[in-house]
Amino acid sequence: MSRAPRRRSVLLATAAAVTVPAVASAPASASPGRRPSGPLVIGHRGAAGWRPEHTADAYTYAVRAGADWIEPDLVPTKDHVLVVRHENEIGGTTDVAGRPEFADRRTTKTVDGRAVTGWFTEDFTLRELRTLRTVERLPLVRNRNTVFDGRGRVMTFQEVIDLARLLSKESGRRIAVFPETKHPTYFRSVGLPLEEELIRVVRRNRLTARECVVQSFEPSSLHRIAAARLGLPLWQALGTSGSPYGHAVTYKDMMSPAGLREIASYAQWIGPDKSSLVP
């Protein structure tokens, strides 16, 4: 098989959204490095079909398979360190359910209007999270990944940045990070805002537009990051129905001409779900 078809297959396997400029002609800074001549391949949560998601192994596998960016979902710890998990509830992505020392941390919370029961990153310090090991989130779907259960640990956003730079040297390509702020309104309500800590990490690492693009489903989160004038491209993720949590505008309205003009005032890219474009 030639290289080009292989890269296209990785794109389909790892990208949940379609990459589209938010304006007719996006500025050159909207894309890390020079514009790619072909598809931009995003390792969504790493190579989640091959290794447990959001682990160093998953990100590394994605890059070695041809990914240009790696995508960490950001949630905070109790001591306000950004870590990468698909959700703040970690009962299905770590071995915490089998740890008797943390049995009393199991609780039910309302996150973005939905009752969720389990263990939550915001109830653990980073040191406590370090004692846990990662497991496959969908063992019935990705059963071959279960052989890697217990091998990884919860990574910090800083560690993902360090890994991306290491993989850039190894691959001879600039590997960018594509962080998503998860449940930003919820975390702001509990005193653990994501944006301020993300801004601090970006500034500490002097990340440029060639190294980092920030995404969120919630416009208010992107507005806060835009106000910091980091010089990074911002990506408005778009759902298929309903509204971003805490916002009156619907995703359908956001994809109208007027909605797209509004997005273009603060973001350089949009990420509509593929089902919004392909019947």
C-alpha cells in the first residue's frame, strides 16, 4: 500500500470532526507550520484504536502512524493541574474502581446538566492520580487494547507537550498539540477554571501557532483564551444537535452564515461533525 492511502486511513480513524477554516481565507498562522498539501492528520486521543486513549503509548503510536497533531482532552486535578482524560469521571479509564483506598471518593455529580456517578479527577490531587494506572475505556469494542491495561499512567498537559517535542525530533516533523477544554463551564463553577491554567502552561512553554491549536465546544471558553492574546489558532468544535452547555445559541445557528461570521470574530477554524456535512 502506498503512503498516501495509509495516511488517509489514519485521518478517518482518528478524526471525529472535519477541519474547515472559519473564514474564506484563513491566515497562515491558523495552521501549525506551513500549510499541508494533503490531509491534516489528527491523532484523536492518540491512536485510540490501537492503544488505550490519552496515554503516552497512544500518542506515540499515532505519530508513528503518520499523525501531524495529537489531541489531549484537558480536565483539572484537585490541586489545579491540567491532566488528560476523555472525561473527568475516571472509573472507566483507570483502575480506580479496584483501589480500596479510594472507595470513599465514589460519588454522583451533575456535570453539564447530567448526573454522573463515579470517581472524578477534581477530587484527586496529582500525586494521588499518579498512583492509578490506565485501562481501555471501551473493552468490548477495542478488546485487543485490554492487553495494555495497567501499563500507562494519567499524563499531565505538560507531559503531552514534552512528548510532542520529543516525537518531533524523532520523526523529523513538527508535531503539534491540539488540546480541548472539557466541561469548562462546569469546572469554572467549582473553582477550577481550565482557561487560566492552560494559558499559564502555554506561556511557560512559549508555544507558538506552529505547536498548538486550542479547541472547545463552548464559545465562552475560546473567548477567554482569545482575550489572553496568545497568538494561537482557536478551533470551534460543533455538535450535531442542541447547544454548547451554558449557551443559548444552538449548533445549527452557529453553522448558519451569521453564526459562522460570529465564530470568525474569535476563532480561525471550525470542526463540524462529519455527519453535518455528509448525509
